[in-house]
Amino acid sequence: MSEANQPEKIHLPKTSESENLKKIRHTTSHVMAMAVQKLFPKAQVTIGPWIENGFYYDFDSPEPFAEKDLKAIRKEMIKIINRKLPVTREEVTREEAERRIQSINEPYKLEILADLQEPITIYHLGEQWWDLCAGPHVENTAELNANAFDLESVAGAYWRGDETKAQLQRIYGTAWETPEQLAEYKRRKEEALKRDHRKLGKELGLFIFADPVGPGLPLWTPKGTILRSLLEDFLKQEQLKRGYLPVVTPHIGRVDLFKISGHWQNYKEDMFPMMAEDDAARLAEQGFALKPMNCPFHIQIYKSELRSYRELPMRLAEFGTVYRYEQSGELGGLTRVRGFTVDDSHLFVTPDQLEQEFLNVVDLILAVFNALQLKNFRARLSFRDPKLDKYIGSDDAWEKAEGAIRRAADTLGLPSFEGIGEAAFYGPKLDFIFQDVLDREWQLGTVQVDYNLPERFDLEYVAEDGTRKRPVMIHRAPFGSLERLIGILIEEYAGDFPLWLAPTQVRLLPVGEEFRSYASDVVSKMRALGIRAEVDTSGDRLGKLIRNAEKDKIPVMAVVGAKEVEGNALSIRTRADGELGAIAVATVLDRLKVGNENHGNF
């Protein structure tokens, strides 16, 4: 699979409203820097861009910023805004810019200046404060709403992201057009904290991280492993129905293999070294590397014997664990890790089979999304940027691959947009961008067309006329990675998994010790049908039994007392529908079985 397997927040094309927000946020960042230097005269500014939902500025200050300082800085910012200062743009020569920077003794500006081309653009706030900047900005601070911004946090940051350079202090803020937008942003942020998969994953006992193991390497608990297995089994069954062949490949391979594929040349900095983390040369001498992708291994299986056109399409599928050497500062829960499992498959097809097989893959991805109740998405046509030189293969191969993807999107009528420069280094992709309940957007499934790796590995098949021809490869992963998908699902469902995905589906709540035997017998019947059930043996009062089950987000709770035993029934309460009353055990078993089979609820 491509480098897109690692999760990332997707930044979609901006609307005209967002262009205005960009100006507001960029200007507000300058207002903040001006306020900081008013209150902390020894603080030096570095860079201060607008970002999604807000802005930040990095400062080199001998005084550490505290929470109380943010309040003081905000008050000073309001004063600046209310002064209605003009925001003016000026172009100067490099020599003039250097003279001005030296006059205020700000060495970081000199480093920034060295990377700029003339004319040098400067933006002024009034007559007192200025910074090197390309804009855009509003024309006057009066256009900023003093009640529609806030300062959020202080974090550490290295100058230019280099840990060998000075450590700076970064102040994050948010800015909007109206107070109502700010209030909605804060509401969503609060809701996002409640849904944070790192918090819920710990509370629900799904996974942990352990320092002795290492950062970015999740450990899956029994409950989390059940969840992973359910997702794997679901997709494996779907794949078997569609003619996929399961394979298993090792976690390491020779460096020479990755040199042929191009990963070593184009992806070396992201490959995880074995033995010496910062010594790629030593790694090359050792001859082996942890695999960052599964495709070179699947290629070897295809190439192990000469294939006939009658064997194609050949669809090799694996839940393969791969490793990426992510910097520690880039890691974040399950959404960015160093070791993750990809629902990877590589299809080897004839050129005539390409478009239909591509459509079949997209159909599988849509079926997966439907089962997982992920319905709000659109497709990104991830093409190469001709101005960049990071791609391998001929222009003709790229044009054919991009054309196939564009035609498939048109045929299916997928809502889509083009992402120039988002292609893998060996081929273009169709990426599925999912919008969650908080309107955040993430990349999930991906499917890619590849003419280049078959060429690099000299893959062949015997055509109907007896000649040797080159197959085309399709790389695809409906989930993307299990880790990222589970992190997203935890947040999408707020930990409330549908019945078929819940690690524990049913918890029986006996109201007294004398009813535990009956409850255990019912649980045995449930488990015989593949239903994940348990008995609460804590002996707590019924109210606490229910509260604990609610806290653990158990989909179905079954109260067991004298009436239930006498009537061979269970008093059912579900998180989705509340109290359902007494239901015969046979009926409960049937409904649970159907819910599992249909990927639904009780």
C-alpha cells in the first residue's frame, strides 16, 4: 500500500467564506504577536501562520508563558483590535528589509529573509509593529470581532521543526467571523474531547501504550483484540465472496527488495531501521529492513511462477503489519502509530480487466462503509503534481492510470474532487474522505492503479496468443489500517459500538446470588451461538449493575430475577431503545443472532 496508509487530517479545497476566515486568522495571529511583544518586550517572533480553525505564533522568550499570561495577552489583543489599526502592505528590497531587521535586533527574521525572493513583503499593524509576511490580511483591525477569538494553549516547538535548534514557545489561538461561530467551535471541541479515542479506549479497556515497549506501538487488550478480530473476519468473509486469495508475508525483507520497488529511494526516511535508528547506511549494510509496505512481498508471490491470462485477475489479500519510522512528535493515539495493520490487497490484472476490477474494488469499499455506518464521504482523485520529481514511471503510464481512475469515478457518479500532488510515488489513487459527526474529515479507504511496479519487477503473464505481456496492479485497502479505523470508529460511535461490533454484546444482571445459575446457563446458550455474553457477579444492587453496564457501553443488558427464571425469559434493556420488558430467552437468542448476521443491533 501507499504512504497514504498513515492517517492524516484531510484539508479540503477552501470555500470563499474560508478565504475570509484565512484573512481573519492570519491578521489575528499578527495582533497576538504584537500584544506579546508589548507585554514581553524580550520575546522575539518567528513564524505565525493561519491554520485550520485558528492560528499560532512561535516565540523565543526568556520568560515561559503561563495560563494567566494568555488572559493578559487576550486583553491586550482586544485593545489593539479596538484601536482600529490599518493593516498595510509594503514591498521593500532585501537590503532595506535586512536594515530594518537589524535595527530591531530580531535574528530569526534574518533567517526567514534568507529564504525569500525579492521584492520582500512586509505587513504593518499601524505604525509600530510589522513582520515579514505574504498575507493575506484584512485591511483594518476593526474588521476583527473582539468577541470571536480566543487563545487556547501554549506548547513547545523547535525552530523550523529541528530538534537540534532553539526550543520555542507556541501559542495557539482560534478566530472566527462571529461569536456564534466561536461558541459552536468550542461546543464541538468539547464534544471531541468526550469522544477522544485515547480517552474512551482506556475507559473501555481496548488498548494501551507502554513505555517499555515504545511510543507508537499499541498493545491490544482482550476486548480490543475481539474488536480487531471482528473487523478482520468481516472483511475476510467479504473478500472470499469476491474471489480474493489470502496470503501471509514476513515482517522484514531485504533492502534490495525495497530498492527495486523504489521505496528505499523514495521512502527511506520513513522506513523503520532495525538496530541503529539514525543510521540508514548501517541498515543497508545489514541487508534487512522492517517492511513499510506489503506490495513487494505480494509481487514475489505472483512472480513465483509464470502466470497465464486464465489466472487473472489474481487478487492477493493480507492483513499485514507494516512499520513506519514516525517522529515521536507526530504520534497520536491510534491515528498515527509506528506499527499498524493494513487490510492490504494487490490485484494483478490484464489491461482489459483493469476498469471493471477497479469498479469492483470500489463496490467492496462502499459495502464496507455501509456496514460500518460510515455514510458521509466523498472521493479524492489523488494525482501527481508534474512539477515535483518524486514520482517513478513514464508519463504515459501515469496518464493511463489517472485516466482509469477518473473514468471509474465518473461511471460510479461518486462525489469527488482532485488532489494534485496527493498520489503515491508509484501511482495515482482514489482516496475516500470520510466526514465524521464533528465535521472533521479523514482519509479511510484507498484504491490505486499502478503500471510502474509491474515494470520495475518485470512481471509477466502468458496472453491468449502465447505472447508475454505485462499485468497492471491495483493496490487497495478498504479500512486503510485497523488502528486508524478503530480510532475513528471509537470517536464516531462515542464508544457505543453497534451490537455486532461490541466486544461484550450482552451482560446479564442477576438481582440475587440465587439467580446466577440461571444466568450462567443462558450465557452458555448465547456463547454457543457466537454471542459475546457475560454475567455480572459483583453482587451489587440492580441500580449499580445497570449503571456499570451503561458506563461500559454494553449494548444489551438483561435483568434476571424470580419472574424471569419462572418465565424462562430475560428483562431486556438496550442502550439504543431503553427498556423493552420481559422477552422469552429463545426470542432474545434469535434477535441477537440476526443482529450479528446482519451487522445490526438487537
